[in-house]
Amino acid sequence: MIDLYTFGLLVFTSFFTLINPLGTMPIFMSMTATLSKARRKQTAKKATLVAFFTIIAFAFSGQILFKFFGISVNSFRIVGGVIFFTMGWDMLQARLGGFKHTDDEEKIDAYVDDISITPLAIPMICGPGAITNAIILMEDANNISLKIVLITTVALILFLTYLILVGASKITEKIGKTGNKVMMRLMGLIVMVIAVEFFFSGLKPIVLSILNS
């Protein structure tokens, strides 16, 4: 039987590294720069909740779903790369939030809903690595106690992620509009690099398997 503390430490370190809330923070700051503080909190809350339920859903049913639909983790990486690249290009052109400077509540709500689900929750917070990790660790959790440790630890990490994203609001307010635009362009470049890494890390195994067969 796996020791509960050892398993909990494994879950915490692996998920915290894969989710990387500190790496997500600058992108969150850029995408929510012109939203009000309340809206940024709402976006962070929705993104972390969606990520939590997605991770848990895949933990319990990931292998079944992947086999049923014939989906591979590598395909997920390729799609994530395409999403990242599109988002990074918009950030580079300072086009993210082109309609955020509006008093139209419906448009602001739609924007919050859009970015909180994609790309913040999926694939930024809950990416291919986190999903794969959830599936593997759930397989290792062969009793109720370990499953509870897994779920509780994931919840703790995503709560910490929420606190980190909310804390980013203060930084956003201090650097001002010009600083946010500069940050958005810089993060756009970084996101595009991440996108290329995602895309080719998913494409390479697929191409190799085709050549080998």
C-alpha cells in the first residue's frame, strides 16, 4: 500500500509543476488588464473551477473517454498548440480584449466566459500534462483513502492558483495601461513559443509511429 503522505506529496509536486500557476499569472494579467477587479476575480474563480472539474472528470473517466473517441494525448497537445498560437498572435498584436473597453455587460460577461474556459482553464491550467497525470495517479490510487488524497490535493493546488491569479490584479493596477500593453506583447511571444513546443511535442510521436508502421 502506498503511504498517504508520500502519495500526497507526489500529487502536490507533480500537479503544481504541471499546472504552473506562476507561469499562468502573467498571461492572466495581460488578458484581464482592462477588466475591473471584481471581473478579474470572477474570471480567476471560473477558470480554476472549470480546471478542477475537468481534471477530476478525466481522472475518473479519462482512459475510457480517450479509448472511446480514439483520442490520444499527443492529439490533445497539437490542439493545445494551435489554441496557444492563435492566442499568442492576438496578444502580439495587442488585440486580446479589443472589446473590453465597453460598458456592455453582456459583451463583458461573454469575454469573461470565453477566456475563463479557453485558454485559461483549458489548456493553460488544465493542460495535456495535468490531464495525463490525473489519469495515471488515479490508476495508482487503488483505495478510497488515496483517491480522497488525490482529489483534496488537486483542490488545494487550484485554490492556490486562484489566490495567485487574484494577487496578479494588484500588479496589473500598478503597471498601468502602457505597462499592460508591453507585457501583453512580450507574453504573446512567449505564448507562441509555448504553442510551437506543444504542437511539435504532440506531432513528433505521431509522425514517428506512422514512419515505424
